[in-house]
Amino acid sequence: MKSMTNRPFRFPAALLPPLLAAILTCQCVYFNLFYNAQLAFDTAYAAHAKLLEKYPDSLTVTLPPDIQANYDRAIEKASRIAEEYPKQKKWHDRAVFLIGRCYFYKADYDKAIRTFKQLQQEFPASKFVPESYVYIGKSYLFEGNLDKAEETFAFIIDKFPELNKNQEVALLTVDVSIRRGSRAMAIELLEKTAAGVKSKILKADLMIKTAHLAMDLQQFDKAIRIFTECPRNIKRPDQLYRIDVGLASCHEAKGAFPRALEMVGFMLDNKIYSSHLSDIYLIKASLLRKTGKTDDAIAVYRIVTARDSTGDAAALAWYAMGTIYQTQKVDYVKAKECFAKASSMLKDTLMRAAAAQSVKSIDTLTFYRAMKDTIDTLKNSARRNRVDFKIGELFWLELNQPDSAFSHFKGLSSKNDSLKPKALYCAAYIARHALRDTASADSLYKVLLNTYPANEFTKKTQEDRGEKLTIFTRADSAQQAFAAAETLFYDRNDSLAAVEAYKGVYEKFPDCEAGIKGLYAAAWVSDNVLSNHKTAFRLYRMLCDSFPKSDICLNDVQPRLKVVSDTLAARKAKRGGQGMSDAPLKPTPAPSAQPRVSKTDSTHTAPRPGPDMYSRMRMARPVDSTKVQQPKSDSTKLSGLAPAVPATVQPPAASPGSGRQVIAAAKDSTAPRPMSTDTNTVKK
């Protein structure tokens, strides 16, 4: 009898079909997951590639929602492979590599780097490891970590030279040089790289990039030579467009407008550029504007708005026409119409806001002009001059019309009015910085110096011209008095004397910034250091009477007024209504770092005066009936956005010098500020 152990094992035939079916089912589900992940990635990347053709820098911009969604779907499907099939290692490295690429193209560079490093650690033998280093280097590059990017690219060229066979990695080192600002070095690297490239398409891309760098360095003749020598491939219309637009831009930069227009005309007649017609028309219109042919430019802009009524090109055309009507044709009705259309169509946030601001500024200009026409010059010339000054400010600060602003300010400087020194300063500033007319600026400054030798605007002119300061103004005197009060409070620890000194600054200089600070400082010390609530209450009330709508009054002083008022009422009730005065006070020395706050009234402590305290009050000064009223929309208030064409320089407002300002915080900012027309004096 044969031993049972020598019999060969036979798998039960009945179990084979179900087992094979189970294995195949598992493999099919596993493959299906990866297939769906790869399909989602391919769909996203195909759409992304079209963006890359038209906009080479689209890797660094926000992706459309559909592309973003497909990348997310690919990540979700690929992630499930390792989670649901941990033992099936066959395609795990593929899945991780796919996830890393999705993160990269989504511009989530931190996650991309972590994912590719995970691939290198968990699957060191994977065929995807070399390419993962390229993605890591690119991620460092786009993040701005240039040292890490350069180190990674050098490693790739050394360890995986096959990845640099078409100079792709070498070109990435050029990008590092560009981002470091080394354009000359980048040009040298590009020229060396292009010399060794056989592909005409890649060679053209390199030469285009080199030419643009030369343009950045103002080397337009060199750029023209490079563009002219670029290989031209009729099957690459976008590449041809970049070459010819670059040539036209170089001729424009050199002032050769006829040659640039000739290039643009060639492009308009060539059907190969049909997908770029609107952009070419915009270039032509811009060239016509620069040659003074504004009517022809408007006609071309009209072509753009007619053929592409809802696109970006049409929005830009409306914006450009608004600028022409406003600054060159001085037709504010048509300008407003164009800016309104541009504002409703523009996708660029800043340009849309600038167009909307232009509409508001034109409305404000119309408002002030109507007001000026209704003022009787003989009866109220001062008020008419203030309106005229507001119009000058609009021309300068919002409408970007320095010529008109200069005319208004110069006209006002010839009138004997309280605005004359300010008008002289503004006219001189615009003549010097915007119009580049140093002769007119010096002439106006001479008048200002001779007529107002101790005025704050004369001093500001000296500062603006970089001259030695010889002017001592009323504001300087006020600041000296304020500094003396600070000395009493901090150096001598004499709080009672400091309060009197602070009040004295306000009483003597109520129209100066230091005077306003003195009033608030006197109230603050009385309240928080001396606990003299009656005096603090009176000073707080004085401040709010002068600036009832200011932030400092509404948000800081009024809540404190209520606390002080409740405290006084409680003391009166406790004394049986016998008198309202505080108990005798003893001088309380103030520590050098922070004044002591009264524990009794700590429910709402008035904040220490900060550097913006005065500006917050100044913006809300009470306007008396003889002053210029702002339109209800408050459209003259600067929004911080540029007008139709951003002004490069804005005239600073004169601000008194500052002392130590322990109570009033740090030194005042000397940075330029927009001019203010607020000439009111503070009520006592």
C-alpha cells in the first residue's frame, strides 16, 4: 500500500472557478480605482495644458473650478488604493506619484513635496523616483525657496543626467537666476542652453524667453535681433504670436511707433492670428493713443467692444476709452459711461475698483462744480475758494489730471485767502514731481518763502527739497509746549502740574495737533492717574464737543464719560447730595512705564492716546454752515485705490514735528499723506 504522503496534491476542481473569479474581481476593482484616478488626472491636465499654451505662467495662477475638481477626484481615487488594498503593492508607487503630481499642479507645493518624499522613502526602487526629484525642485522654485531648488536641480543633473537630455533641468536653473534678479546671468545661461538644443520649437521658446529678459534690461535692439532670429513654425500660432507681439513691443519701447503699427497691421491681416484679434486691436489702439490719434484709438476700441462684447478685451477697451474721455477729451459724461461699463465687466479686482472709483470721482466733481456755480463770489469768496480747492484735490488725487490740478492751485495762490500758502505748496509740489517743471516749482516756492516765512507749508517745502530746515512754525511751538508737559509728567512725576500744562497747550494752540493731544492727555491723566473724575469729565466733554463724530469720541471717550458720570452720581448719592466736588486729592507720581489706573473706575478705562488718535478726530471735525459740505456719498474720501492711471507721487500734508509723546505714543509718521482740505479750527 502506497504512502499517502507521496501522493501529489490536487486542488479540488470544484473550488477553482470561484477562486479565480474572486481573484479577478479583486484585480478588476483594484485596476478600476487606478484607472478612474488616472482618467481624472488626464482630464484635468489636458485642460491645464491648454492654459499653459496660452499663458506659460498659468502654473502659478488660480485654476478654474473644473480643473481643480478633477485633480481632487484623482487624489481621492488614488488614495483609496493603498487604504483598501494595502497588500497589493503593484501600483502603490504609481498612485503616490499621481497624488504628488495632482498636488503640484494644484499649486499645493508643501503637500507635493511631502508626497514625493514619501514615494522616495517607501519605494526607493520605483521608476518614478528620478522624476519625483524634478517635481520637488519645481515646488521649491515656485515656493520661493531658491537655495533648495538650486540644490535639487544640481543633484538631478549629477545623478539623473537622462532627465536633462533636452535641457529641461538646465532651464529650471535659469528660472532660479531670474527669480534672484540676475537677468544678465539668466540670459547667458539661456543662450548657452539654446545653442545645444536641436528641437526648433524648444529653441524658439528659449529665444523668446531670452528676448523678454533683454527687454527687462532695456536692451531692445538685442531683443529685436533675438526675436527676428527665432525659428518660426506655422503649426505653433501661439508661439508666432509671442514673437511678433514681442517685436512690436520693442519698437514701441524705442519710440518707433510707425514700425510697431506696421507689425500690428501685419498681424491683423494674417489669419493665423485670428484667435488673438481682440488683443491685437488693443495693442493697435494703445499705439494710436501714443501717437496722438485719440479719435482713431477710440474707433479701434469700439471695434473690440463690438466683436467681443462680454470678454476681458472689451472690458479693457471700455476702461481705456474712459481714460481718454476723461484726461484727453475732458468729456466727463462719456468718461463716466465708459468707466461704468468697465466696472461691471472687469474681472481684475483692482482695475474694477479703480473704474468704480473713477465713476464716484466724476460724480463728486460734478457736485462741486454745481456748488461753485451757485456761490455768490462777492458775498462768500472764501467758500468759493474752498470749493475750488476741493476740485483741485480731485484732479490731483483721484482723477489723475495734474495739469488741471496745477491750474486750480496756482489760480488760488494768487488770491489773498487763508488757503493761499497751502495752494502755493500744492502747486509747487505738482510742478516739481508730476509736471517736472522745476522752474515753476522754484518760482512758487520763492513766493511761499518770502510771503509766509514761518508757515508749516514753507517748512514742508524745505523738507521736500531736502534743504536745511530754517522755518520755525506755530506747530513747532505747540510741540515744544507739549514736550514740556511730558517732562512734568514723566521726568518730574508731577501729575497735577502736567495736567495744567497739557490743558495750557490746548488753550494756546487749539488749532494744532499738539494742542489736541494736550486736551486728551489732560483728560486721560486726570481720569486714570489722579482719579479726578470731575475734571476728567469736563475735559472729555470738551473733546467730544469739538469732535462729536470722531472715532476717539464715539468709541473711547463716550464710554468713559458714562463710567465717570456714574461714579460722580454714586458719590453724590453717598454724600446725601451734598456737593459734587471730589475729595481733596494728593499728587500721585506716575511710574515711568505705565500710569496707574484707578481701581474704582476700571469697568471701562480710556485707552492711552495712540498715534492715530488725532487723525481719527481730524476726519470728523464738525462742519459749520459756511464750510464746504461733502456729498452724501462721501466720494471725495480716498479709498487707497489708484485713479484711472495711478499717480506716482502724492503731495504730503504738513504735520507738526513731534517730541517724545509718552502720552501721545510714538513719533508721528513723516510718510507722505494725501492733502487735506480741512481748514476748520477746533472749537474751545
